[in-house]
Amino acid sequence: MTFTLDDLATLIASRRNDSASTSYTKSLFDAGTPRIAKKLGEEAVETVIAAMEGDRKAIVSETADVLYHLLVLLEAQDIPLSEVVAELGRRTAQSGLAEKASRGAGE
């Protein structure tokens, strides 16, 4: 059986009811969106550093951390992963350059 991002999102959602003393995910929810966003940013920077160093193993590990913290952030904001996937689908209906131009400057 293949583990998917949907599986991870479901697992993260289920951790909202856990005890913070036994669940890192629950401790993030309890700390709130600013803490979750900070962790996501930290992991993103670590992914960039790993990529710049060409460290394949670290890229894989840090990317897993980014995806996890991103899904925690989405859950904390009550945004289902399916909504993000739908947005990606909408964007792929046109060329990447046209899609980027349609979002306006600075995005």
C-alpha cells in the first residue's frame, strides 16, 4: 500500500484530539498558527540549503518536513488538501507563464 499526502493529512487531522504531551502535532496545534508557520519556514530554508549543497538525502528528509508542516498549517486553517490540489489543477489548465501573469505582480 502506498502512503499518500491524503493519508498524512488524515493522520494530522486525527492528532488534533491527542494530548500535547504525547503528540508533536498536537503541540503545534496548541501553539497556534504563528508557531506552525515559523516551523514551515524553518524547514523550507533547510530544504533550500540542502538543495544548494546538493545533498540528496537531506533534500528528501527536509522536503518531508516541509510537506508535514505545510499540512499541519492547512489543517490549522481548516483548509483541506483537496482545495489546494483543485487550485493546482486549475493552474495546469494553462501554461505556467500565463498562469503566473494572471496572478499579477508580486505573487
